[in-house]
Amino acid sequence: MKSILNSLSGFAIVAAMLAGCNSAPKPEQSSSNSEAIAVKTLALKKQIRERSFSGTGLLSTGDEALYSFKIGGVIDKINVMEGQFFNKGQVLATLKLTEIEAGVAQAKLGLEKAKRDHERVLRLYADSVTTLEQVQNSETALKVSERQLEALNFNKTHAVILAAEAGFVKRKLANEGEVVATGSPILAISESSAKGWVLKVGLSDADWALIKEADEAEVQFDAFPNQLFIGKVLRKAMAADQGSGSFTIEVEVNLKGIKPAVGMFGKAIIKSGKPVEMISIPYEALIEADGMKAFVYIPLQTDQVKKQAIEIESFDNKEVWVKSGLENIERIVISNSAFLNENARILIVND
């Protein structure tokens, strides 16, 4: 009986050893044995291209102004509303004249007194009672009074805002009954007859520096989706916008007789007159694109690839124009990029 038990224990030990051997982990397959991914590559070459810059902005008129009174006072009437069109010479706003007319009346009384004083001094001088200096002083006082009356009459005529050109009101900056100081803006206006319509486009400082006045542009508006408008760069702002930090380019747009509204959203593609050498690649080559940043894969001399960051200059209907990142690189992968990583093996199958 004892010998039978010993035999069973021996079999159990052997079975346990065999089971342990069978459960040991198998060695992983080497990456060199993985299946290669078939890809196509493209030889890169530079092309001469007219450089372009794209940006968005809001439509406005070529001339904008802030209308104000030359003198301070109480606003009597504002004859226009926001968005309302007006004609050249139209009265847009007036001040109450009570205080102004009182000043004019006071100046008239002062002038009359100065005339009487001067006449009396002249009579006394003829009788050798007064000196020449007194005559000269009275004459000066008379001229000062005349100029004061002229100034007050001039200010009275400017207690009104007249439209210098036809246009429309963008914003009302004050209301009737308010007390305003000299030169305080009352109306923000856009003149519609001087320089037409402009799209104010915000660009980076680098793009701003490469654009010149009179460069051509193509403009599209969301309000007119099926129309392409031609324009040119009218002005370049010489300082950054304090709100956005961008630099403004004003593109004068030929709207072909269409009457738009101020503030319409538009997109401009500005063509720089200086051609540059640039590389283009197909959309299929891009991976992880984010705005104007993206990556591509570069085939190495081995059967692997390298991930390369690029900066995009612009897009068109067929290809992507690369601004930087592909310098001194001969080829890129243009197929099956979505299935690759830097540990993958590739098989180049160019036709």
C-alpha cells in the first residue's frame, strides 16, 4: 500500500512540472517579423508660385469719421438714427443756443462800450488831454472786442453738425439733452461716396510685412456665397489692433453695384506680387492637421518612417502648399499614412 502511495506522489510531481512548463509565457514576436505596410512616396520639388495670404474681416466704407460739435453745450436735436442714410449738407445735430446767444449778446455790448471809449479817448487826445499811449490802448481794446464777437458768431454757426459727404450713421454716441464738451464725438459715420467699400482684414505681423499696397485680392461674402469680388489693398495699418493684436489690411472691393450692409463678414485672399519657390503636397499625405500645422511621414533608408512637422502656407482645391518643415527632404509618404507609426515597417510600391 505504501509503495502505491509513493508512486502516485511521483506522478503528481511530474504532472505539476509539466503543467508549469506548458503555462510559461511564449516569447513575443519580433517587430522585424511583422507584416510590412505598402505605401507610395512622392519626390518633392519646388515650384514657382505667386504667394497669397488669406484672412477674414468685416465690411466697412472707405472713409469713416467721428462727428462732433466745435463747442460744448447741451444737445438740442439729433436728426438721424443708427443705420440711417443722409445727404451731403444735411443737418445731423444741433446744440441749444440759449447760452451761445447770451454770449454773443454780451460780446456785442462789450464792443459798443469799446467803441464809445475809443471815440472819447480820441476827442480828449485832440484836446491834448490824453496821451498817445492811451489812444493806442483804447484802439487795441476795440480790436479785441471785435475779434471776440467774431469768434462767438463763428462758434454759433458751428453749434450744428452738417454732413460733409453723403453717408450713413454707424453709431450714436450721445443723446438729446446731454451736456457735451468741445470735440466730444456725437455720431460715428461712414461716408459712402468717397472711396467705396473696404474689407478690414486682420493678419499676422509676418504676413502684413509681405503685403504691399495695390496688391490684388479676391473677396467672398457669406451674404453673397456664389459671387467672387475683385479688390486691391488700399491701406496698411501702421500699428497693431489693441484688441486682437493683429495688423489690419484694408482691401478696397468692387461690389459690382451691390449695396451691402456695414459689418458683413467676408474672406479675402490677397495675392502678393513677388513669386516664391514653394513645395506642394497632396492632401492624402497629411496627418494630425490642426489649422495651419500638420505632420507627414518621411521614408528612411531602412524600411521605417519618421514623423515630420510642417507649417502650411495655404490650401487650394487640389493640393497643400507648405511654408516650412520640408527643407532638405527628398520624399514623403502619400498613401496609407493613417496606418503608420514610427515603429511600423513599410514597403514602397511606387508604380
